[in-house]
Amino acid sequence: MDKMGIIALLIGLVLIAIGAYAIWIFLPDVITAVKGLIGIVVLVAGLMALVFGVLIIKE
């Protein structure tokens, strides 16, 4: 490995540690955000199924 690979590896490990600590500190907010994101994903999947169904019916 060259120097840039080692530096990128170390920066990645530090960012993972900081992110995990932030998730632990703000856990209730993270849970709320994940619930909201799940709702958004379900909504988008429903919209895609609706559009797909309309396109199939038109043929």
C-alpha cells in the first residue's frame, strides 16, 4: 500500500468511530429519523408500483 491508501484507511476508521459515537449520543433522534426514512421508502415504492400499474394498463 502506498501512503494515500493508509491515510484514507485511517481517516475512514476515524470517521466510522465519530459516526458511531454520534449515533450513540443521539439515539432517540436516529430512531425517529430511521422510522421516517422507512415511511418515505414505502411511499416511493407505492408510487412506483402505481406508475408501473398505470403503464401496464395503458398497453
